[in-house]
Amino acid sequence: MEKYKYLLKNVGIMTLASFGTKILSFLMVPLYTNILSTEAYGTYDIYQTTLFLIVPVLSLNIADGIMRFSLDETYDKREVFMVGVRRYIAACVLCILLVGVNQCFSIIKTLTLYPQFFVLYFVTSLMSDVFNNYARGIEKVSDVAIGGIIGSVSMLTLNVLFLLVFKWGLVGYFVANCLSFASTDLYLLIKLKIWKVISWKPENRPLKKEMVAYSVPMGLGNIGWWINNVSDRYIVTWICGLAANGVYSVAYKIPSLLSMFQQIFNQAWTISAVKEYDQDSSEFYSTIYKAYNMCMVITCAGLILFDKVIAKILFGTDFYEAWKYAPFLMISVVFGALVQLLGGIFSAAKESKAFGNTILIGAAANTVMNVAFVYACGPLGAAIATSLSYMLIWVLRLYKVTRQMKLDISLIRDALSYVLLYLQATLLVFYSYNWSGYLIQIGFVVAVFVLYFKELTGVARKVLSRVKSR
């Protein structure tokens, strides 16, 4: 029981820290979509997605190594952190050199427009990764949460100031996001007393070798994540243009309601997965998997039902068409959540190669499907391809995990619920809507509830018994 309490406590901390600020960020979408043009939003999206790629490449994904090895009591946490700091400095130097080369030869012309912001975003975001993962590794989860609140509030405040008051447009959007990372970095620097952890004595080379051996395959996995998450936007830009990518990238804002829970849970889950990993952990993993899957599927069905309503409230007129892409992107979040949960088991077992290989296979399939589907049906094809690639990764990871341990899950029931989600999304996009269309959508939500009725009533009984006992 203690393992469940520990996980729930960390989830609770991250929820209190993240829920309000992420909801506020979500509610800022009308500001962005009414102040920024589709081309400007598409340009920022290209910068951000490019950074998601090069951060794990240039840093060798050392931030993940910092967390995993800091959690292990057999390693000196100070030496672990310093391996990460040295890699951070090297990555920043490499980033500056690459930006300089791109400025000279215009290899990627879009990225020559704001080189200073590209470097600033890289430096501050990677520092945030290093500090946050070190804090998780030493189980300072509350500090991670408070840092997240500070960063989110800073971002929201500065965006209002720079976009509405100063009217700096895209430049203001860049500056606000970079300064929000910097505010989190400053808080963690002070709270964790990083200056006391810094030590320039000779590096522990065996430790560095072990951390890099763990982190690089995880980094390859992150590149796969990048391909699955954002390569669709490059392909949409290439085939359909920057304006179409601006609309498509805004479509991710509705699935962000679902991914918000995923991100909160995953931050706490990895720590628990590592701490509880042993020969008798299959029951714990099975219980968490079933509850998590149920929550994601039910929430996804509900969001698809209200997709058009949410889009009408949040999106400016030029961006309203994004509602068509959101349902399949929400399904990709469901599979992505399960993929990350299974990835936590890989991290606990230090099976980083399996972590990376499964994602890279899905990424390759995603790229092929994206090109074919976008040519066939525009940005909608990218959304469908993304969901299918995540489903493939889920299948591969579930197969690998079940070869190591027995997971007590209802696979046939779960597969049926995923079929219902795909049918619900397809009918929403392609069915001409009137009152009968909404009744059909409600029917899908009810069907999903029926599938998970046993689990829902079980949870309700446990909650009621706890309330009565108190």
C-alpha cells in the first residue's frame, strides 16, 4: 500500500503545481490565435520543434541519465550531477557553432530569422531539463512543482505584457518563453543550492561512461519521440505551407488537455517505477496500467465529444478548422501515455536500448505514413499517421514488457475501446452534423463507460469505504 501512497503523493504534488498553470496556458490560446498570424505561429512552431530535436542530440540526452543515476543510492549524486553539467556546457557550445554555420550558409532559411532566440531557448530549456531531472533524482518533487508554477506564471504574465501591451508580436512570444525557462532555472539554482553541488575535481570517467551508455539510447528514443510528435509539422509545412502548419499546430491545444494529465502522471511514475522495480513488482505495474488506461480512454472519449465546442471557444476564426485534426491527435495521446508508462518500466530495468528501439521503429513508420497521408488528405493525414505510429509503439513495448513480466490486463477489452475511439473520431470528422450526430457521439462515450464499468464501480466502492472509515 505504501508504494501506491508514494505515487499518489507525487502525482498530487505535481497536479497542484501543474493543473492551474496548465489550464491558464490553455486559456491563453485565444490570445495567441488572435494576435499572431497563422504564418507567425507556424514559424515559432518550427523553431520549437527543431529545438526538441537538437537538445537530446547535442546533450546526449544526459538529463535522463542524471535522474536515473541520482535515484540509485550506489552512486555519488554530486558526481552524477557534474557529469551532466560538463555535457551541458559542451552542448551549448555546439549549439552556438551550429547556429553560426546556419547563418553563414542558410541551410535552413527559416532558422536564420531569429538566431539569438534559438540559442537562448536552447541554453535555458536544457538547463531546466538538467536542474529538474536532478531535483527528481534526489526526490525533491515539491521543488520541481514550485519551479513549474513560477515558470508558467512568468510565461503567462510576460506573454500578456509583450503581446498585448508592447505589441512585440512573434519576438515578444519568443522572449516570454525564454524568460519563463530562465525564471524556473533561477528558482531551482537557489533552492537546490547548485553552487554547493558544483565541483571541478577530475571527472569520474567510469560513471560518465555508464551514464552515457544509458542516456544515448534514451536520446535516440527521444529523437523518435520528436519524429512522432513534430515531424508531421515539418511535412505539413513542406507539402501544405507554413499557414497550414500554423492551423495544424494549434490543433494540438485540445489534446493538451489530455496530455496535461499524462505529463503530470509521468513525472511521478518514473520515480515510482524505479523505486519499486523488483521481481514482485508485476502486480503494482498491472494495477497502475489498468487504472491509467481507463482514465485516458474515458477522458479522450469525452474530449472528442466536445471537440467542436472547445475549438469554437478557444480558436480564432482563421484557426477554427483545427478541430478536424484534434480527435486523432487525442487518440495518439492515449497511446503515447501508455507508451510512456511502459517506458518507465524500461527505465527502472535500465533497458534503454529497448526504450530507444521501439520508438525508432514507430518513428520510421510515422515518417512514411505522414508523407503518404498528407499528400492524400492534407494535415488530417498527419494526425491519423501520428495516432497509428503511437499505436505501433504501444504494441511493440507491451510485447517486450510482457516477455519480462506477467501483466494482468484485459487486452481484448482495451483493444475494443481503442476501436470505439477511432470510430468516434472518424464519424466526428466525416459525418455531417445535426442532432443525430451528437446522439451518436454520446452513444460512443456511454459505450466506453460500459466497457470499464467494473473498474469504475470498484474505484467508487474503495473511495466510499475510505470516506465512511474516516
